Amino acid sequence: MTDGKRQFLWLGCGLVALLVVAGGWLAVTGHGKAPARLTVFAGAASQPATSEVARLFTQQTGISVECSFGGSGTMLNQIRMEHFGDLYIPGSNDYMDKAAADQLVDPATRQDICWLLPVICVAKGNPKGIMGLADLAKPDMRVTIGDPKSVCLGSIAKAAMEQAGVYAAVAPRIVTYAADCQQIASLIRLGEVDAAIGYDVFQRQTPDDMDCVPIAGAPRVSVPVAVVPFTQQRELALQFAAFIAGPEGRKVFACHGYTIAEP
């Protein structure tokens, strides 16, 4: 076979391979369109369940869901600065109120997914004998709360201690201001602090590692979802919001220890 014929065959085979790959891509993406993808900015309080719901939604619909987790305030600032995203799921209703006031979510799309109760999280067996917020001011205590400026649970903790008149006394015992709710739970599980203002769901998710002490008068807070006005795929975003706040989504949250019965 001459060199010219070999080159012709190689070019032909390369062209066929290219057409096969291109054809496969078109089949997967739908005539050349990129696969549908939603971006969710969520508070870390809902991370275990939200991640699972996102995977389940993708399995059922083929719509990819990319979740970014962090402090609710940090996630909201990201939406504010980038004018980007499809849905917002803060760790409490007050951050959703802020988002609505700043026109960073569409309030008409707002739905509640589950409810959380602020508590004092302590090591298993409560070795420090903590009975209430005032005990967090003991000299040998190591306490953590979320950063009140960016974590919904942090602002809730500070407000609860101020209402009880103990914040000034407890503040010197706060060794870490956590960046998100998952860090708060981890610090207790790892024994790096003696107490944390957390959510009841933390104890349900790791019952062998921690107990929780009630906070007198603490109200339940909701974990809501709403569509971001900058979305380029509103109908898909509404579809995911309905899914995560509907029976299938709430079932996943219940399996992860969240309260799904409205208070």
C-alpha cells in the first residue's frame, strides 16, 4: 500500500471517529444543547439531606443539580455579588426574609422544607453538667457558636444569650466562631469544645457523640427554599423547589433527622 493510500485511510478513520463521538455527544445533550444544570446556594444546616435530594432529583429527571454549601449569609452574599444561581436554601427563615427584602429571591416561590430547634449541644453524657445558657459562662467552659455576621445559627445563638442576659458573661468562653453549621457539629463530635449552640438535628444525626440541652423559649426555625430572580431556567428551578419541599424531598429530610411536621 502506498503512503498516499495510508494517509487517506487514516484521515477517513479519523473522520469516522470524530463523527461517532460528535453523534454520541449530540445524543446525550439533545441536538447539541448543554445538559440542564441547576445551581443551588444552601446553608450548611441542610447539607446532608439537600445533597441526597439533589442526587435523587437528578436520577429521576436527568437535570444536574450543583450545590454550594456554607454560612447562609455567605451564600446570600455570593448571590448578591455574582447575580447568579437558581435557588437559595438558607438555614433559617430570617435569612430568607433578608433575601426577599433585598430582592435576591422571588418571594412568590418561597416554600418551607423542614423545621429546626436551637439547642445547646454537649458531649455525650453531658460531662460538664450543662443545664442552660448561664452554665456556658463557667470558667472552664469552651464554647462555640456560628459567626453571627454570616451564619444564621450564630445570630440565633447571640440573640438567645442576649435575651437571657448572659451574652457578656459567655463571650469570653467562646473559643471559635464557626463558619457554618457543619463546623459547629464537627467541633462537638471531635471534643474540641464543651458546648455549642446548635440544632436538635445534630444530635439525631450522631446520637452516639452528643446530647442536647433545651434552650428555654427557643422558637423553631424553618429551612425554606426559593427561586433566585437571576435564574435563566425558572421552570426547572420551580420544579426542583417543588420536589425538595414536596413529599419525596421531605421524606429524605425526615430520614436525616429533620422535623418535617409544621409546628
